[in-house]
Amino acid sequence: MAIRRYKPTSPGRRGASVADFAEITRTTPEKTLVRPLPRKGGRNSSGRITTRHQGGGHKR
């Protein structure tokens, strides 16, 4: 596992290093754990508009 070193942007960062988890980290999430977020359009569970300026037309 590689070690990521930081550039000395402050006295506390100088000499700081941390483990790089790129070798054991996946780039894409696990498919079974992902589900789409529903578009609400500013409406609550009753279906009433509760947030102004959302929903209706093209996003501006």
C-alpha cells in the first residue's frame, strides 16, 4: 500500500503522510447497494408543493 505525502502548505502539514487506499478501493459502487433517488419536484409525502421555485419546467 502506497503512502500519500502532503505538500507543506502549513506547519502542521509539513511531513504529514497517510496511507493511500487506492489499491483496495473500487472505482464504481456495489450495484446491489445502489438505487435511484426519486425526483420529488419540491413536493412532500402529501403531494403538496412545499419548496418554492422547484419543479415544473427546465432547470434554470
